[in-house]
Amino acid sequence: MRLLQQGRYELRNPHDPNGTGKFYQGREIAQVMGHEGADWLDRPEREAEEAPSLLIKSLGLKPGMVVVDIGAGSGYLTFPMAKLVGPKGKVLAVDIQPEMLTIIQNKAKAQGIKNVGLVLGDTADPKLPANSCDLQLLVDVYHELDQPYEMTIAMKKALKPGGRLVLVEYRKEDARVPIKEVHKMSEAQARKELAVAGMTFVQNIKVLPWQHILIFRK
């Protein structure tokens, strides 16, 4: 095995073909799904497979909240959350792929939705103001972050005091979950990594068929 230290990260070879070969806290970072896969995010069977409506219900969103959908993709969850926070609230859709933000922009225009904002982030920073949001949601995103430590520090700064960071990740503990291994995360691994960045674990809401709902607080 070839091991190259890069600060907090390690480069290893050989590695999982679906991974980047870059490791953080013993976990290989997965390859990012490109905008070409946007249709998969909007697939009709997603509700039956993953119960995203149950996820949104579990978040306890209230009118007037500022919510951030980090790695928003096609906006599949952005728009249901925008309805719940209402006209006095706001959902910011953050992505590093301009093509994904264009998809969301077109959907918002077509649906006449006014409380969705677009933010082009980068691999180390979601580009959000300090102390600006009540909740940040990352659905099947954290395991693909190229710089998870730097990104978590930046997300933490953007949360209001007591704000929540929510990771939704395919359960690595469950071999029956039909997802490639490098795209899964265990609760223990997620808690380990976010503790390094100073986030406090609150709970794992275990209501989804395939995924954890891991709640952390600033």
C-alpha cells in the first residue's frame, strides 16, 4: 500500500474504484455524482425507496426558518422545505456544480417559488454568512466532500448559535442497503469526524428505510 500524508488527509493506492483514494479519519472519500445524474435524484421510485417526505417531517421545520440544502443537486428536497418555512423563511440551495443550480433556478421560476436562493459553494466552503442559518441539511453528500474538515468548520460558522447540522447517510452498518460501500457511512464514523470539527452529536433519528438522520448541534 502506498500512503501519502497531506495534512489531515492521506492518499492511498490501491483503493475502492468508486472512491477518490483520499482518506479522512480512516474513511475513503467517495467520488462526487456529477450533474449528469440529476434525473436519478428525481426518480419516481425515490419516495418508496428512501421516504424523503418522512425525512422532511423529522426535521421539525417551522415558518420563518432559514434552512440550507448543502449539495442540493436537483432541488428535490429544496422545494418541499421552502413550502414549510413559508414566505417569511428561506431555503438556500448550495452546490459546487453551476449546472445543478441552473436546474433549481429553472424549477423555481416554473413553480413561481420566491423563497429559494442559490449559492455556488466550493469544496471547502459553502459561502454562507456567519451565524445566518437555523439548519443545514446534507443528504447523501457529506461522504463525497473533498475537504470534510474544512467544510464542516465553515458550515459550523454559518450556523446560528444552537443551529442544527443534519447528515443523512446510507447506513454502513446494514449490508442490505443496496448502495456501494464507499457511499455509505456508519454513525460512529460520522460522530468521530464531526467531533473533530467541534460539532456536538444530538441524536440519530432511525425512521428511514436505508439512511441515518444524524443530528449535530453548534
